[in-house]
Amino acid sequence: MSGGSDGRGGLGNVLSGIAVAIGFVLFLGGFVWGAVIYQPYTVPTDSMVPTVRPGDRVLAQRIDGGEVRRGDVVIFTDSLWSDTPMVKRVVGIDGDTVKCCGAGGRLTVNGRELDEPYIDDAKPAVALEGAAPPGRAASDTLFEVTVPEGNLFLLGDRRAGSLDSRAHLQEAGQGTVPRSAVNGRVDARAWPSMTMLERPTTYRSLAGGVSSPGPLRLQVIAIVLGAALVVVGAAYGPLARVLGRGRRERSDAR
């Protein structure tokens, strides 16, 4: 008796068709969802080393400036800084007092010292007064800024070589940038390696905490699962025919 005569073959074909259909929906839906939520961006400078490097392709979630939290790596455009988009890390938000430096050369936000494992290991060119010689210094520029309402204080992770809020301290707003200038939050490096950017734990204890991860992981899961279902569903028919032929040959041999 053939595999299709007892209905099993027909049921298998139906299930494989359903698997292929669901797979296509997940696969294409994941890509469309990603295109709507995320925008690609090529990092132009080394100011965010080692988090991202020049030439890295990153995926930035399209967000409103009001969604920004401390520790976010954001893409923004401010005409006072540059006419092109820039990428920096948010270290202070509305009302924060950001100071450099506390004991051991650490950055402080509202009097709380930050442990910043993401900054570059390079030492600043100028020794910090009162800073401990060993370890990393958060900045080679001493400052204390209270962030105006609706603004953000931004620094590069490569503190010794980043033109950031510290370079604009003498301007209106003391180097801060309006939240409205932000158009994306970097969630991952996409090229040359695929790596998620984790939210820094050092900001979790401050009021407002850190931002929630974007949906990128779910989108990747949907794409991978969809591709797997398409492959498995499409392979069912040829595989069933091969297995059925083998059974018939064994049956004829008896």
C-alpha cells in the first residue's frame, strides 16, 4: 500500500504546506518589521571605540527623544555640532548634575560615581587633579554641568579622542543637546559582526533606570524560525517520496 492511500501522505502534504506558509509569513514579516523599526547607520569616527568602531554598520531603533534614558547610545543631529548625524552615549538627562571627576577620576551623576566599563582604556593627556594614578579617568576635561530641561549630556566612549558635550561647554546649554535632536538608539552592531549593545548596569540605580531592549532579538528569532519552517516544509515532499520508494522496494523484495 502506498504512503498516500491511508491518508498519511495527504495529511503530510497539508502540514508541510502550512509550515511553508507560516514560515514565509514569519520570514518576510520579520524583515518588514525590522525595516519599519530600525534604520542602518555607518559609524564615521572612532569616538565610540571600543563600543563601536569606524566603519561599523549599526542598527538604530527609531525612537522619539522623550524615550531616551541614561546609558543609551544615540544617533542625533545638532547644527551647532555638525550637519551630519553623530553617535554618542547619553550620560545625563534633564535635571542631572554631571561632574568630572570624583574620587579615582570617575564621572559622577547627581553625586553618584559611575562605573563605566565601556570607556576606552586610553589615559587622558592631562593628569586629573585629585584623581588616583591607577585605573581609567573618565575625562581629561574637568566640568560640572546641570542639564537643562528637555536636554541631554553626551560623551563618546573614547574619552581621550571624542568631540562631545565637553567641547561645547562654553555655548548655550553648556554642551547639552535637545532631546528632539535624537532620531535613533543603537541596539546592535550588524557588520562586520552581529553583536547586541547591552544597557549599562551602572545607570540602573539612578531615577528612571535604563531603557528597555528593542525588539531586534524577536525579529531575528522570527526570521530564523521562518526560514527553518520553509526549508523543513519544502523538504517534506521529496523526502516522503524517497522514503515511500524505499518502502515499496523493500515490500517488493519480500
